[in-house]
Amino acid sequence: MLTIIKTAETVAAININAAPIVAAPVVAEQNPTFEAGKTYWTRSVCDSDCIFKISVERRTAKTLITTQGKRLKVYAGYDGAEYVMPHGRYSMAAIISADKVLIA
């Protein structure tokens, strides 16, 4: 059963049989991106003691170049963060995400 409630600010249809819905305010959050001059890291899938690091020298919209001169394609992750695969695309390849910045 729907009941229509009219107020000065809004007109809303409310289902009186359902639990109230509480909406959190929308916060504009910026997705993590790779930036020149920063170092990023990840752990190996096979050995958690092995840590892979890349340092970004410069970047374009779709690629980045490491300080070692390697050009890597930048992908967009499902969570919005960018990521690269420095050793290629295979099942156990390391994936370095832009949200893992190395703080020295």
C-alpha cells in the first residue's frame, strides 16, 4: 500500500509496510591514480615476503613509464583505482594498484 505525502519541500511516495530507508550523503571521492615521482608496491601471490615495487617517472592518460624505462599500460579497476601489470598478463602476475603508495 502506498501513501503519498506532500510537504513544502518534496513530494514522496512511501511504502508504509517497508522499513524506513536511510540514505548516506554522497561524498565525492577521487579514484586513486598513478602520479609521477611516487613509488607503488604489491606483494607476490606465491611468496608474501616478496614485494614488487615500481617508481613512476612520467605518465600519459593510458600508459606510465617507470624509472627503469619500462612502459606499462594503465588499466581501470572495478573499484575505480588504476592498476598495472609490470610482468605481463598471466594467472599469477603481480598487479600493482595506485592505492598502494610506498611511504618512505
